[in-house]
Amino acid sequence: MRLPNGYGTVARLSGKRRRPYIVKKTVGFNDKHHPIIEIIGYATTREEGLELLAQFNRDPWDVDRAKVTLQELFNLWKEKKAPKLGESNRASLCSAFKHCSALVNKPYKQIKAFQMQETIDGCGKGYSTQAAIKNLWGHLDRFALEMDVVSRCYSELLTSDPVPPTTRDRFSDEVIERLWANAGEPWVDTVLIFIYSGWRISELLGLKTADVDLQAGTMKGGTKTKAGKNRVVPIHSLIRPMVETRMAEGGEYLIQYDGHRCSESQYRVIWKDLTERFSIPGTPHSCRHTFESLLDSAGANRKCIDMIMGHVSKDTGNRVYNHKTLKELQAAVELVQRKTAFEH
């Protein structure tokens, strides 16, 4: 009986074998247009092989889950599960997969905890990348468990470097004034935009010009939490000229490098240069702490601060009943004023 094109084949192998029939199927073609053959399994009789082939064509994942490789599991997870995650989280996990390259062709069922741990310990990166790799193994383990590929999750045994202790100290008025004194220098404007808007580094660098409304005086963006996503941040009058200048450059993103979106790694190189030139302490995230501290010191309403920063209000009354208008948020932002050298 001739099988349909693309259905697969059952062929008898030479020699004396316990299961002499090989069941295989062409699943694609390589760069040289040579067929990529997937061996589905082996059978005692041709009829058994045809049944195995039919089962594979109904649902490839039901044939032999023990053979599912890390790459195959990741591809299916990326198709089925990843779209349900936030964009930032999804990108982080997909990037983390690069550090698991040594295991991509290994059947997932055979991957042990120590091998997963080696991808973390040997990545040569800091705590954030290590945490992303650990997180990825957790996602894959749970998906593999759901698919009956494994019966236990080794990812529960994994460890990564802890988040280093950080200070929540704000920039001093002297540091902020030093930045204002050098506002015309390249990239200093981005630090001041950070300080007077409170964006996280990923949020500001991912801010598109389409989400900046100069007429309304707002920027819309945010990631990470439900309260932080798609939040509206008023453009402080002090940084409005800088935002307008950036907008006038054109392009898809507000902050660009050589005409393209500025990556976090590229910005951190820029930040390192700025810290050395202008004696700026801390990290880009220190700007966020600074803005929150400035708002609080200026007497801004706590609910307004939480909404601008993308925080969930700890007070139930504020969280549930207290809604603030854009004008109130703008008024809160404008409470923060520049302190000149004469005021110190």
C-alpha cells in the first residue's frame, strides 16, 4: 500500500534485529535542501510500524515523550505558553535559553538538576541573568510535567546568585544641580528625564514617541507590574524642553542611539561614562528612587505618587476608592522644583 506524500515511511532494516522495521518521516529541509529525517521509532512488524506512524501523524507528542529534546520542548513552550507572558518577561526567558545551548539536543527527560545548575553557574553573567535562566528551567519543567515528559521538576533544586544589597538613597541636591549645570552635554538630558519622571531603565528606553503626547503633556508606558503597565506620567515642565528636543529627532523611540532604540547594555556603557565625568553615584534606578523621594518631600499625595511610580497603594482606601485625575497628577509632579545653588 502506497502511503500519502509527506506521511512518512516504514522500511525494513538489514540483518537480524528484534525490531527490524524503522519508522521515519521527513520533517523539513536543511540549508542545502537536503531532507531532515526524524526517526519516530522501531517496530517488530510492518503493521506495528504503520500504527506507530499513524499515531505520530495524529499527535507527534504522543509517540515517545522520552525522546523530546530540550529544543523541541522549548519551541512548543514558546508557541503555547510564552505568548501568555508579559513582553519583557518573555524576552528575558528567550534570551536565557541561549545559555542552555549545550543541552538543546538532549532528551529533556534525561536532563538532571546538576546539568541545569551548570547552565546557571557557567553563564558568566550576573544575578539577573542567572535568575532568568533559573526561571526558564522552572517554566520548562512545569510545561514538561504538564505534557507528561517528566514526572518531577528538578528546577526546584536550582540556585542562583542573590540580588546584591542596594541602597535606596536619592541623589543629593548637589548632584542634581551638577547635572543641570551640564545639561547641554550629550546624554545628561536622559539622566534628568529619569530623575523627573521616575521611569525604570527598561521603561524609558522602551518608550515610543507615539506614546508621548506633548499636547496633553504626558508619557504613557511601563512594565513589570499590573499597576506599572500602561501608566500615564506627566511631563514635568523642567524636562519638557528635553523631551521636545528628543521628539524632534524623529524615530520610533524617544531615547535612541545612532538612530535606533538604545539597548540597556548600551545605555549602561553611556551611564558609566557619565558617572565618571560628572561624579554621579548609584545606577539608573537611583533616579527612580530620587524622583519618589522628591515627590514625597514636596508633599505630593501618596496615591498620586503610587500612580506615577506604578506602585500598588498599600492603603486599601487609596487602592480601591481614591481615583486621581490627570490634573492632580500634573500638580503633584510640579510640586518638585529645582533647587539652585543659592538655596543650599
